[in-house]
Amino acid sequence: TTNTSTEACVVIGTPDLAFASADGNSVYPEVAVWTGFAQDILGEEPITLAPGESAMSQSTWRGSGAGAVTVAQVYVAPWEGARRSIVNEPLDFETGSLLEVTPWTAAPPAGSVG
């Protein structure tokens, strides 16, 4: 997520996510917080974003079995109740799949390497 305002903003916790299949039906994975291998580093610390700065969150899941409905669109908001942006991204999980999502972290500046 990128701060497109003229003022600093704060994000905390994990993004608000929703998912839809290609035919527009909702897909409901089980969403859990994933702290990865750096449990002492990642947490629910507030991230202050100056105008133009971005935050990122990562996710992990196991692919679903044969016959799974593929997610076609991801709806993402910086917090619950905020306006969601639509990302057209095919993902191979289904209702009931475990989707683990990291808390927000500061994104590297655009154009940076590594």
C-alpha cells in the first residue's frame, strides 16, 4: 500500500483482504498472521508512511487440490473498513485453505535493489 495523501499516515497489523473467483464468487480462506522465521523482528508495530512511501505485506499458502476454484482478484485495504484496491492476481487456494499473512513492514524505496 502506498500513502497517496499529502500527510503522513500510519498502518499497523495486517492488510484487510477479500478474494473472488473469475465468476465473481467470494472465496474464503482461513487467514492467519504469519510472522515467518523472524518472530522477534516482525510484529504489529506501527509503520509511519510519509507521502509517497509504501508498506508491504507478504503471504504464504499451499496450493489447493484438483478442482479448486482459482482466485482471480484480490481486494486489499490497509486496514479493515478502508477502501479496497483490486489486484488481478490468479492464486491457487480455495475456501478453507490456510493463508498466512505477515504484518505490514516498510517497503524498500522504488527502484532499490535487494
